[in-house]
Amino acid sequence: MPALSGILSPYALIPDLFELRFLGLDAVGMGRAYFARVWATRPDSDKPVPGVSLTASFGDEDDDTPKGMKAQVRTNSRGEALLTFHLPEIPGATDDEQVDLEIRGTPGNFRNSVTATLRHWRRAAVLLSTDKPLYQPDQTLHMRVLVLDDQRRAWAKRPLRFVVHDPDDTVIFSTDAETSRFGIASADWTIPSSQKLGSYRVFTDISGDADSRELQGNQLVRISRYELPTFTVNVVANQPFYLRGQNADLTVSASYMFGKPVLRGHVRIVRETRREWNYRDQKWETEQGESQEGELDAKNEFHATLNLSKDYSDLQDDS
């Protein structure tokens, strides 16, 4: 009998040989469902391998493994299977904790497995507030935060940090705190008398990781000097909106806080196209258009008409 020679694939010698591929999110949310899609294929041809019995578990599988952290399924005719986990709640699990997901497959005498390292996914709620939006130098800024864990329960004994940034994003105040059993923490900052005026950002971080936006709270406040006004200015337009070909007629009046009219007041109406606070120079920067000036008449009124034809033209060219 003549001898046979040639090349034979080793895969042909092991009919049960297969490989597993896994697709799923790289983070798990405790107390939620997690889905893992698995494919069983032949290594030599990528042909599907049906009927593979799959067993998967988070962590080391033993008798103490919670039921929701284990799953079993069998691949279909396309070699596909969907593993579904109903993960139990684990209060206090942190972002830096990792857990291994091991998927094992057996179609006969051959066994194979694939392992993925996942991380816990936190969706904590950080509700940061201040006692008011506007402050003056020498006043105290009161900060308060309510922290809820991913089960929307008060997150007690959680370290956090309060930070205040100036408009240049420089840290000008920071302090550490810890949430109470009600998930609440607070801090106070006495604003120095020499503090520059501008918009400041109050920031709370409970993760220790500046890139973890799920565990942060932000609030904008303004530091400004303000005084009680001695009189008020009232502007009345002849109608609430205008159509093409119409102009705006304005009536300006002024009254002292005790009710009497401002006599011989000078009025200036200016169109501002831009108004920004320059934090470094501590002054307003504006871009102004046309203006109208005049004196209050005997009826304590000043009348002005704004030509809106250019505004209509700009609006027509605007998408």
C-alpha cells in the first residue's frame, strides 16, 4: 500500500476544538443587569460552533457566589450566546475596584475559557449648592453638598473636598470634609477683602479623581461690589415685538426709591454688541453701537426711536 504524504491541519485532528470571543461593557453597575455576548468559532475557519455549553461567573465561582453573578447558556446554530447577569447590590463599591468575569465553554471533551477584567461603575449624585449666587468681599460663602450613592441612598462617611477656583482656574480655597450619616457635608469660605471681582467656580470632588465626572459637583457664583440704588430707571417699549418695517419707540423715566421723579435727569441709550468682565483688569469691556442722548422732559420722560432695519437685514441672512 503506497504511503501517503502531505500537510494536515492540527485542527482537523481535534473536532471539538473551538475558541471563545467576548463582547460587553468594561464596567458593571451593581444592582443592575449586565449582558455579555459570546461567540464560539473554529480557530481555522471562523465557522460557528453550535451547542457549546457556557458557564460564566464574576469572581471565583464557589458555593458562596451570589446567584445573580452566575449565568449559563448554550450557543445557537450561529455559535452565538447571550449571557445575562442580574447583579446584586453591593453598597459602597468604589470606582477603583475590579472584578474578573470568566466564561467557560465545553462542547464535548474539549474545554476553553476567556476572562475579562471589569471595573465597578458608580453613578453617584453630587448635589452642590451655595446659600446665594452673589457675594461681596468680606462675606462668607456657605457651601453644602448632598451625596447619594448609586442606589440613591445617603452616602455616609464619604471623604470629599471643597475647592474654589478663580476665573483663571487657580485654586484659591480648598478644605477636606466627610459626609454625615445623612450624606451631607458643608464648608465655609470667608472671602478676603482684597479678593478680585468676577465669576468663581465652587467644586466638590468625592472620587479623588479629577477625570471622574460622575462624582463631581460644580456651582458658579459671582463676587461683586454692590450698593443699594438711590433711584430706578424704567424703560417701556410701544409693543412687545416688531415685524419688518417697524421701529421701536421707547419711553424712559426715572424715579427715586421714595417715589418722587428724578428731575432734569440725563438719559443715554446705547446699543451694546458685547459686554464682558475683564477679571485681570477688573473692569467691564464693551463694544458699543449707535447711541442717543437727551434730558427728561417736564413729564419725567425721554422718548427715543430705534431704527431696526439693519436688524431685519441681519436676521434674514441668519440661518
